[in-house]
Amino acid sequence: MKKIVCLLLSCVMLLAVLGGCGNGGTKTPDEPGASTDTAKSFSVGFVLRTTNNAYYASIGDGVKASCDELGWKCTVLDSGNDTSKELENMETLVAAKADLIFLDCVDPSAATASQKVASEAGIPVINLDSGVDDMSMQVTTIYSDNKQNGMEVGKYYASTLDADYEISAVLLSGNTGSIAGQQRREGLMAGIIMQRTGCTEEEAWAAADEMEKSIVSTGKAKNEEAKFEISGQGWGNWTIDEGLVAAEDLITANPKVNLVLGENDSMLIGAVTALKNAGITYGTEGTVKLISAADGSKDGYDCIKAGSIMAIGENSPSKIGALGMKIAEEILVNGKDPESYDDITMTEAVAVTADNVNDHYDYGF
């Protein structure tokens, strides 16, 4: 009898130490779904579009660094701009039982197959930078606000002009069919129109849409009330070198140009060289001003500091990655429902200028 009593007492003491047999419904820190222990290590994957580009590589590096700080395992896989490799990478991470996967997809349509693999395995997917056609299998897509960034830059530029100033612009675009490119140039146009005419934002977007239709059909556009004309569009494929070639052609064909609009700052850097080679003054004290709706490379910011470029919309890979990690923590650590997020999550729109470039420089890439 004494042995039985002693055994029962030992069990009671053991239960007190362990917190009860079977955990009483409370998950330990090492169990999936434990939501209060920030020290728990999770396994996170990142299927990256390509590492052969400073912008995309910077997103991957930022997420990896944040995971390292949290003690999480992070595996970054390079898709090399290949949709088949992207799918293979997703399958690899699913087989490794990742807790959450970030995706920067190669193609919005092809990404459906990649997301499906993770969705069927019950693994949440957060899309970074690149949107997807099918949003039903994601937590959210995070990127910068292309339209509002462009608008902020356009408004800033227009605010520096006299009321009777006639804008004669040329436009450097990335590639045909790019939704981001269209949003960026429409943002620039809407910002200029809104600032110069005093119209509402809704009216500015409508006017920009009319200019966009004209550019698509004729390669030119004009808004009489804003004294704003785009006399040519060139395709710079988002790069400095091809931006240089496109700018040379536009400058030659449009000798009265006094503004170069860019869908990213790399092409504008090419345009700076084209203007310099043509003996045309540019920048703060020059005849031709240059503004871009995105991205915010450190080279672009250096041009702002030097007075070559007036303003650039902030499309920061580090801010996009940081916002993605914040949501990942909310889901994995705090247990927030992955389906509770909006389809689109955007970073704050900012026009980076000479006045604030030092504050934003370290967010560049």
C-alpha cells in the first residue's frame, strides 16, 4: 500500500513539473502552431526569380539576414528566370516541409502551378515584389505602390515649374506589356496633371488614362490644360545600356525636349549619358530635367545627390522584404490566420528628392 501511495505522489509531482499529462491542450514551444515563443526556430524558403540582378538579389539577401537574426533557417533558391526551375524549387521546399515560403515569381500566370504545390501541402505563400494572376492560394502579395510613387514624383516635379512653363517630355519605358511599367508612367502623368491643373485625384487618373491610350496608339500624348506633352516613347528594357540607346534616339527625334520620364532609374542613368554625349545641359541647373517613378538604386540616389536626377519613386527591396518578414512572424509566431490578409499589401509611396535622399539612401540597393 505504501508503494502505491508513493507511486501516486511521484506521479503528482511529475505532472506538476510537466504541466499535466498530454499537455492539457497547451502546445509546447517546439510544436507546430505554438504562437507565443519567439525563440522557436522555423524553416522558411524563398523561391527567387533570379539572383543575377541587384534588385532581386537584395530582396533575397534581406529576407535571409532577417531570418538569421531570428534564428530561423532560410533557404533561398534561384529560379534563373525559368518557370520550370521555379516549379522545381517550390517542390524542393515543399518536400523539405518548409513552414512558410516566399515567392518572387518569374511569370504571373505560370506562378499558379508553383503556388498550387505549396497550397496543397498546407504551406502559406507570401509573394514579394511580383504579382500573380491567381491570388486564391497566397497570403498576400507585397510590393511598392507603382501608381502612387509615380504620382508623388510627378507632383513634386510639377511643383517646381512656373505656371506658363510648357513641358516637352520623352518617355523611357521598360518592356511592352509590363503592368508595372504602365502603372508607373500613368502615375507620373497623373501627378503632373493634378499639380498643374488643381483637379481632383480621380480626374487626374482619368486624364492620365487618356494620355496612356494615346501613347499606346500613336506613341505621343498631350494634356492641354497642364501644358504637358509627351512627344516620344522609347524602350530601354529597364537597363542603363539600353536606356542610353533609347534616349539617344528620342533626343535626336525631339530636340525641344526638356523632361525625360523614366519607368525606372537605371534607364534614366543611361539618359544622363545620352544628354551629356549630345552636349545638352541637364539636371538641377540644366535645360532637361529627369524624373523616375521607381526604383531607388543607390546609383540613382547618387545621381540625385549630384543634381543629375530630380526625383525617384522609392521601390525598396529591403522594405518589401521587411514587410514580408513582419507578416511571416505574425503567422508563424503569433498564429495569425494566413487568410485574413488583403490580396495586396503595399509599402508607403515616397518621392525621393534632394531634400530627403539621405534619409532613404540605405533603403536603396
